Amino acid sequence: MSKVRSLVRSEPFLSLLLILLAAGAAYLLHLSQIGYTNDDWYLMYAAKTGGPDYFNSIFSFDRPLRALVLAPAYTLFGDAPLLYNLSALLLRLLSTLFLLWTLRMLWPRARIATFTMALLFLLYPGFLSQLNGIDYLPVMLSLAAATLSLALSTNAFLETRNPRRWLWMGLAILLGLLYVGLVEYLGALRSYSRGVHPVESVHF
């Protein structure tokens, strides 16, 4: 019982609780009232008439990895926008926690500052299509992959044991390829051809 009390009173647990409460207050209160937005309409119509495999045709030209997200999502969620928006919010939360992990590895003593940065990342409207949960579900997955890639890269840099260091770095590279491919497939290829790092071509 004492271990549970110490865990509940610990700073990491309180930070997690505050992040969850902030996300709920910012995004959950009216989430059930949000329906289709912008390109959600044609995506849901296409899936309704052609089935989830139709996403392969839609995205085959420029961003084929998006079909690998939206086809399984449609199989699970159907045409219910609430489930997509909840999934997008969950990915946003994971992105925030991955960023907090990275910041805590870089500045372990700056608890308040790193928490504030993570909270601003969660709440600040830098990504205005958070509630466009169907079309931008792959983008939110990309954001989670990007922040986890940064966390694993930082962890690999701090790791002293070579086997684990290479493991974290390998996973970070794979996640880097995933997050670029989900949002800017052709842009990434063109950037490589011009000698530009793909991160410079990605816009969340």
C-alpha cells in the first residue's frame, strides 16, 4: 500500500495525471459533436462504396503508407467519426509523453520547465487539424512516430551499452522512415534527390 501511495504522490505520476486532465479539458468535452471535416467526406464515401481496400487506390500515387493506416482503421471503426477522433487524440497524447521523455533525458533536473514544454506541445494550436481525425489520423501517427524516434535517438546517445545503443538507433531510424512516409512520401524522395534532409520537407 505504501508503494502505491508513493507512486501516486510521485512527480512523474502527477505530471501524467495533469497532462491527461489537460487533454480531456481541451479536446474531449465536445468531441462527440464533431463529424466529418474537409476531406473526411470523400474518404468515407470511397470506403463505404469500395471497401477499405479502396484506400490503396486513393493514396497509391503519392502517399501509399497512409492506406496502411486508414484501411485497418476503417475495418475497426467503420464510418463513426468519434472513434477516429479518439484515436487521433490518443496519438497526440502519446506524442506528448514521448516528447516529455526526451526532454527529461536532456534536462533531468528541470522538471517544471520540461513539463511546461510538453503541456504547451499538447495544447498549443500549432496543428490546427487535430479534430480532423479521419483524414489526419496518419498525420497524428506520424507525429507519434517522429517524437518516439527523437526519444529513442536521445536514449541511444545516452546509452553506454553498445547492443542496446544500436537497438535504439535502429528503431529510431525505422520510425523516422515511417513518419516521413506517412506525410510526405514524394516530398521526401524529392528532398533526397536534392540533397535535403527529409525532415525539412515535413509540415505538421
